[in-house]
Amino acid sequence: MGRMLSTFASVVAESGHHNELPVPPAVYGLFALLIFAMMLGVLFAFRQAATKLPAAHNTVAHDDHGHDAGDHH
């Protein structure tokens, strides 16, 4: 148990070593905003796509061939 604690202590001590980021931290935030904006664009591209598909609740029945042409519901 004592050896595990000393190993943990050495790992914690080494974690104090500072690694430089390849770009400034603000660039990561801007990159995340860009990704979210692109995802929002995809979302808006497909908005109301379900209403463009013909279904029983959004189409007009055309099976009344025997009725008068001017007689609409």
C-alpha cells in the first residue's frame, strides 16, 4: 500500500509539468462555436422536412373521380 502511495505521489509531482498547447485556448472555443454553428445549419436545413412528405393528415384525397369538378370540400 505504501508503494502505491509513493507511486501516486510521483505521478502527481510529474503532473506539475506544464505542456504548451499548439494554439491559444481561445482558438479552441472559436473552433467549438464553429462546429456548433455548422450543426445548427444542418438542423435548419432539415426543418419541416416531415411536412414535405405526403401522409394521410397533410394530403388531399383525390379518389372522388365521380363527383363534380367544382365540388371541393
